[in-house]
Amino acid sequence: MRTSALLLVFFFLSTIMAGDGVEASDEFEHFYAAYERAVESEIKGEMQESCSIIRDNGDGTYEMQVYYIVSESAASKARIRALENMAKESAAAQQYAEKVSEFVKEGFSE
């Protein structure tokens, strides 16, 4: 349910960016890729190994498949943490960008 809500947020963000004349597809894809990486990082701590299947290939090598269980509530919490962390990082980046911009403007005003 929350995944659908987050996807709706992303849809509205891309619509707003497009309305502002921003190149929505590139920025949205970059944002979503960063979000996916953040979720992947957050969800690793929520994974519980369920079972492993090991197959002998006969040539001294093995093929292994490992299956994990992630509870839906833990996955939702991981997605929310990832989104909150991205928002904090974005706010910090914006703050630093503003400081750099002020510094550059001061250099040109002298």
C-alpha cells in the first residue's frame, strides 16, 4: 500500500517538474535510481535467510541459490527510512549549494 503511495508521490513530482519546464524524465530517473539504491541499502538489514539450495555442477564448482524473507512491514519501514534519508541529504545539498552560490556571487561583485 505504501509502495503505491510512494509511486504516486513520484508521479506527482514528475508532473510538477514537467509543468515547471524541468526535464522531468532525466531528473526523475536519477532521483528514482538513487531512491532504489537507498532502499536496497536500508532493506539489507531487514532480510532473513530462509533457505539455500546448493547444486554440484560436477566440475568442482557449485551453483547456489539463497532465498530470503522480508516482512512487508519491515520493507515499508525501510522504504520510508530511505525516503527520509534522501530528503535530509537533499536539504543538506541545497544548503551547501546556496552557500557556494553566495560565495561565487561575492567573488563577482568585488
